[in-house]
Amino acid sequence: MSIIDIVFGTFFGYIMHFCYTVTGNFGWSIVVFTLLTKVILFPISLISQKNSIVMVKIKPTLDDLQARYESEPDALLKEQRVLFKKEGYSALKALLPLLVQIPLIIGVISVVNNPVRHLGENVNPLFFGMDLFILPVNMLVPALAILSTVFLCVMQNRYNVISREQGFFGKWGVALFLVIFTGWFVFVVPAGVGLYWTYSNVSGVLVLAVCNIIYNPKKFIDYENRSIRTKPAKAEKAAARERHKLEKTREKEDMQRFFSTEKELVFFSEASGFYKYFERFIDYIIDNSDITVHYLTADINDQVFKLNKPRFESYFCTSHGLITTFMKIDSKVAVMTLADLDVYQYKRSLVRKDIEYIYIDHGLGSCNLTLRKGALDHYDTIFCYSKEYNEEIRATEHLYGLPEKTLVNVGFGLLDKLIGLYTSTEHPENEKPQILIAPSWQKDNILEYCLSSLLNSLFSLDAKIIIRPHPEFIKRFPGKMKSMSEKYNKQIRDGVLVIQDDFSSNSTVYNSDLVITDWSSIAIEYSFTTKKPSLFINTPMKVMNPHWRDIGVEPMDLWLRDRIGISLDVDRLNEIQTVVLDLISKSEDYKAAITEIMSENLYNIGNAAEAGGTYIINRVLDKRTPEEHVFK
């Protein structure tokens, strides 16, 4: 006797014996057994129903998390765990019905295969004239089992809170599999098992109905107003497959070239828009040295592929391919804006241990507040743009006992470029005020948190309003962008509102009379470039490091808000007309104050390219061997 028969057969044999004693017929004992198990296990079905409702309820939030952290799997898992804990969802509860059903079927098979041991020698095998102890030569039981499976699948796809959310293949692909499996299964087991299967399916529909009455999904889920991430159409899927194929081909060609080339200096860019943070440093290096710049990017459409610069080589690598590429980088110096180096999937090189990794921030903000704890721990050198930035890193090293990094007081190259472009261009006065709403793409940004209230207040002004979503928001949340355009279609047609999706020019930023943002550094860049004030909406603060207070340095993102403009709480948006007009009228008053703040806090205004470029050149030269100096 197998261990399965001993464990499952004995336990369920006692239950089946009780049912047989009550009915006096093996077939009816299976029916009673099935109904009895459904009653006993009904609390588990109810738990599963409640758990499924929670999953469907939080599905839009999960979609948002998936979009927001699609390139950060560890952060995504962390946020999902927090959400599941908060909402009370459990993956184990979702599996409970299946985990219970498996031993039930095993037990029934064991009892039917050996009825004499469990029910006695005189057990009656007939049920409506069929011998339930033999393989179902009779077609009735298999037919009933298959029909009951079809019935169950149809009802689940229509009324089960999880199944109704699935797409066509998710619903009917699974249904087809279950029907085929049932047809095969009931032909290889005794007819009694097929009878159990049939009544289990039928009673399962009854259980589904009762669960929907007790926990009606419509009472917990706002089906009408919830936003679900739009599924790509067939054409989009085909385009994605074609794009993936193109990327893999391009990656293979570029990586062969990348690894077959001797490199001294590598820049890494996460997307096309990041070139602007490196541009002035790269130009200085090319103009003042013999060093070749090797530019690695994760964007196949990066603007650098259109550049024609001497000693400038560009390469494409997919995000997935970068995992191994990073570990094989062989250069003297590597420059990047990538946070969390050597923390998640992107590691320092295993091929060359003495590479000097240089970090350049891509925003005028606090590295302690807006980056995760430990995000810069594995860099060798940090380019600092302000005194406070320098202080934050040193305070972090002191608090956590970290080795001191090389801090180079460089400045902010992009700001220098913006100031140069702005001062060399004429900016005619707008016929009516132009107000730019330029939020971040963090959770609870203006577009998701308070856009309706903000616009309802601004529409009463005789002003042109431009919404400039963060490029990442446009890329990750196309459904929300579409909904926003549809909602404000009338204002867009009337020319009162413009939603910008082309970022090839910064004219909307620097020709605006006022920028409104939440926690985006664009306002700091705007005010430092134009010397005009900004308006900050106090949505929930963007905090990547919950321990930011520990180092004792107040982030620039906080104290600057009320010195280069005004910060306004969300519950005061009804006052925004007055605040906006007041800020615009005081633009000249802010000019001197903003200029003073910059001179007191920022390094090398106008000369960041020279400071950073000179450092990079010297570090490459210092790492050259005598033979390389001669060769060069």
C-alpha cells in the first residue's frame, strides 16, 4: 500500500464511509461527499473571494507601480509588498482552493480504486445503472464531466472576480485546457472519480454564487471609475516585437565594436535626454585632449547617434544587456548619472578593478533626499554642484563610517548652458501671462494628485496654461495622458490649455512667466536661469531616503522653495489666482535675491565644463602607463 493511499485514502475513506452509511449507495455517497466537502471548505472559498476582491481593487495601483518601477525590479517588489500588507492581500490565500482540491482528488481516487477497504465487501457499485468501479466505458460520465467543466468555466469567466478581469486568451485559453484535461482525466480514472468531478464543478458554481452574494465585488470595486493600464493593441504588439528584434541586432553589432576597442573613457547614458548633462564636459575633453570619448547608451534613438564629433564613439545596448556589459567594462574612467551603482543589477566592472567611477547628478537637488540610502556608496568620485551637496556627502560618510570619496567642486554644466542660451536670446513680453505646469513623475505628482483643483483655479485667469508632463510620465502612463487630454478637450480646442509632448525645445519653459511644479528640480533650473520666481505645490514630498534627516543637513529642495518663490499647500489652491499674479508682478524683486543665492551656494557658475573636463582629462592621463604616453 502506497503512502498516498495510507495518508489520503484512510482520511477520506472515513468520510466516504460515513456518506455511504447514510445513503447506502456508492454513487450517492460520492454526491453527498462532494456537497459535504464544499460546505466544510466554504470558509476557504470565502477567504479566497475576499482576497480576490482586494487584488482586483488594487490592480490599478499595481499597474502604476509596474510602470513606475519597470527598470527597478527590487524597488518594485518592495513597493508591492508594502501595498499587499497595507491592503491585506496574500498570495497564499489565492492558492488555498487549489491546495485543498489536490488532496481531495487524490483521496477520492484512492477510495474509488479500493472501495472494499474503505466501504466494506458488500458495497453497491451501481449508480443509475453504471458500475462506478470500472473505467467509464459508458460515455455518460465523461460527457457529464466535460459539460460540467464547460459550465463552470463559463460561469467563472462571467462572475468570478478574478477571471472576469482576464483577456480573451486568459479566459478561454484556460477554459479550453481544462476541458481537454477533463476529457483525458475522466477516461483514465474510475467512473466514480468522474462523478465526483462533475458534482464538484456544479456545486462550485453554487459556491461562487453564494460568495458573490456575501462579498459582492460591486460593493468594493469601483468598476466605472477605476483606471487600468491600457493593454497594447495587436499593431502595438507587432511593432514592439519588431523594435525588440531591431534592438537585439543593433546591440550585437555595437557591443562587438565596443568590446573590441581599447577604451580610456566611457560615458553611460540611461536615455537620450541625459546627453545634456554630459555635453559640455565631453566638448571640453575633445577640444583640450587627445582622449577618445566612448558613449554607451540604453536608448536606440539617442540623439548622440546623429552627432558628428571627432574622437566620439557611440554604442547602443539594451537595458537587459547592460547587466553583463557593466561587469565587463574595461576603461580607466567611467562617468554616469546612474544612482545605485553596484546595488541592484548594474555592477562595477569585474574585468578591471581600478576604474574610477564618477557620478554626475542630473538635477539641482539633494542627493540625500531624492536618492536611496547608499545610492552613491560605490562611486569613487562625485561632481558636486553646490556647497550643500558637498556637505551632504561628507556628513553621510561620517555618519555611516564610509571611506571618503573624491569630491570635485565642479558646478552644474547644464545650468551654464541654459543661462548662456537664455541670455543670448530675446524674450519678448507675452501678450498674456504664460504659466507652465511642469511636475515630476513621482507618485502623487500634480497630474495625479491635484490637477483638477489646480486647473479649475487657473482657468479663471486670463492666461495661457501649458502642461509639460515629465517625459517618464508620458512614457509610463499613456492611459493617464489620454484621459487628461479627453477631459480638457474643450480648453485645448479654445487655446486656453496646451499639453506638451515634444521636448526637443525648452522654449515653453524659458518663455513662461511662471513655473508651477511639485518637487521637480525644473523649477530650480528655471529660476536660476531666468531669475524669475517659481510656485511650488506641496503635494506629498518626494522622499527616496526615509533616513534623510539623520545627517543633519537641510536639503536645498526644502529651504529653497520659499526663497526663490512661494510654496503653497494643496488645501490653499483656491488662493492660487492671487498668488500667481503676485509672483509675476514681483519678478524683478526676485531677480537680485535669486542671483545672491546662486553666488553663495553654487560652484563655478559659467565654468563647470572646464572644472569637470579638466579633472577627467587629468585622471585619464594619470592612469596611462609610460608606454601609453609615448604611444599617444
